[in-house]
Amino acid sequence: MKNIYLNAVRTHVDLLVRRSRTDKLIVWDIGTDEVHDPSLVAYRAYGNRDYADVVMLCAGTNRIGEPLPRRTIFLPLPANLAQLKREHMSKGAGIDG
């Protein structure tokens, strides 16, 4: 389920970046204090540390403990993230069970 959701997030962000529509994304410069804590970026961007997986995905890292790159990343807007989660997490639930 979660992979379907994260793949949808990646597709959404990649499409907007390719279309130069970064105005429809959160543009985030990874700070020195955020390099080792994707949950801190999630908290600052979304007000919720639970989105650390989205931050890692958008930063191109694969696991907790892997440092985030000191560069600009693009994150989905909160409304888009909620919509993608609703759509793709519920689809996965129907497939799996």
C-alpha cells in the first residue's frame, strides 16, 4: 500500500518539476540542522513528523540515517499530499484485503 502511495508522490513531484511548475510545490532548502533528521523537515514543512518518508523520497535518500543532501528539494503541497494519500492508500487496502 505504502509503496503505491510513495510512487504516486514521486510521480506528482517529478511531473510538476518537469513542467517547470514548482510554484505548485514546496521549495525547501535543506538546512544544516536538517541533514540528519528528515522528520524535522517534515515537521517544519507539514507540521507533522510522520511525513519523514515523503521528505526522504523527495530528497533521494533511501533510509533513516542516510544524510539528506544540502540542496533544494521539492515537496508536494499539504493538500496534494493528503489527496494522494487518500487515493492511493485506500486503493492498496482494497487490493490487499
